[in-house]
Amino acid sequence: MLMVVNPGMALLVGTLGMVAAAGVFWPKKGLLALLSKGRLNTQRVLLEDALKFLFDCEYKNIPCYLNSIAGSLHISADNATRLLDRLRTMGLIHLQEDTFRLTDAGRSYALRIIRVHRIWERYLADETGIGEMDWHGQADFKEHQMTLEDADQLAAQMGNPVFDPHGDPIPSSQGELPAYTGQPLSALEEGAIARIVHIEDEPATIYAQIVALGLYPGMQVYVMDKTEDRIQFAANGEECVLTPFFATNITVKKLPAREPIQKKPDLLSSLKIGESAAVKGISPTCRGQQRRRLMDLGMVPGTIITAAFRSASGDPVAYQLLGTTIAIRKSQADHIFIERSEEKL
């Protein structure tokens, strides 16, 4: 039986076929090109993450072996071997005494990635309302996308900060970084006084527990008791307990024994109705938009503030300062340190 082909339909089918083929094979923008680009991007991310890990090991004087690299990147030992071979071919690493070391070029590359990461974390902490549990993940993504020039411009807008919100130093635009100092909190003996200089944000489960305790860089700690199973310490007058394993994620700098032990600061939320006090400061854990709002309301050192009255539910509380009355919830008042008049005498 002779089949009659509609010329218009044949033309339409042929056109659709050509469009589909173009969508798959079109240079740079076709499906195959995009898939290939995605694979290349994934390889570049792994490469840059490996350089970051190698730099961290060198910076802290920790040997870096194949298995530790594979574990850090969550890849198999075979994939890690191929990745390291590629890094070595590119002249970014070399093998020295059974451990992998960065070349000058590899160290420079790693410092660029680290600078972008830490600048972006500082931006998220100080300029946005994003929660601190999300800083690291977003910076991990941004470090592979943002150019060093854009990072330098962002740093300049923030006044060229030298530390990220976790206490890590930010490499300078010339790739300079201060020497690593400090020791893990778990290494302190009973009776030692130290200051937190860094809190490790990985893994997230450990970091979440440290954050829940209200710990932050700059806080003073005093070791009260130490056993094989736990370390008990005071932080700004608050008693805290961590396992030694968790405590290794907190880096401290030991202080002289004569250093006065800091007391728990008085909070605005503790002010009784009718009482007045001077604002001493805002907790370092209060950042970004919330911190700016409190400062805009007049919560700056030296401002005299009086608890005026409570709402029917008890929260928020109305406070008088600078000739006006404002309402603040307890969750915000807990971030404001005060100094009662008798403390000044």
C-alpha cells in the first residue's frame, strides 16, 4: 500500500529533529556541553577542597596522608589517588617523607580559596540575618564561584577584617597569614585560664553543641575539673561541660595565672521594673541585622537605660533610654550586657 507523506508534516518533524540535535550537541550551550562543564566544575571543586585541606594540615603541622584526604573529601581512596596524581601533574603538590605537601603554587592557590571563604563568612555574619549554622555551607559554595577581585572589593567595604567569625585569620590580599598559635581546650590542665581564639565549624553536629553553650572567640574559660570522660569549665561565669573529643574543636590561648576570672555579665533582661543601668555592650553572639538594630535603638556603651513596664504577657518589656521608650523582647535583652550603678563605685 502506497503511503502518502504530508510535506508540511515531514518538514515539521525534520525541523524538530534538528532542534533536538542542536539542543544536545550545540557547542558550549548544548546538553552534552553543560554536562561536561558540570563534570569539570565538580572536579575543580574537589581539587580546590583538597588544596584547602592540605593547607590546613600544613598550617597546623599535621601529617597529611591519602586516607585522611579521602575521608575529608568523602571520596574513595582510588578517587583520592587519581585526584592527587592530577594535583601533582599540575605542579600544586609533591610527596615528601610519605606525606603530601603543597608547592609554592599550590599554597598560593589554597590561600586564594581560603581568603574568599573567610571573607564571605564574615560578610554573612556581620551584614546579613543568616544563622551561623549556615555560614560555613554557603561560604563553601561561594569560594568556588567568587573571584578574588570581588572578594577584595567586599573586604574593603567591610573595612578589611582580619578574622572570620570563627576566629580564623583571613589571609591578606598578598597571601600573608600569621603563624598558627594556641592549643585545644582539651589539652588544658585543671586550674588553667585561657581565651578562646577559634571554634572549628566542622563537623556541624559538634559545632551546633558548642554554639548551644554560647561559646565564641574572645571568651575567657577557666578549667574547673578534668577527667578522661569530660572537661568541666567556666566561660564568662557560666558552667559548661564537654567531652574531651568535642573540646578539641575549641582552640584556646593560655593566659597568665594572675589573669582575673571573668564573672557572668549582667543582662538587660535581669533589670527589674524601675531599675536603671548603663549599657556595657552587646554580646558577640548577636550579629548582623539584629546587632545593627539594637545599636540604632541606642544600645551602645554608656547609655543609661531604665526598665519602665512589662506588657500584659510579660514579654516584651518597655525600656526608657535617650528620651524615648522602646519595647524589647527577652531574647534580644539577653544579648545586651549592662553595668548597674553600684558596680561603678
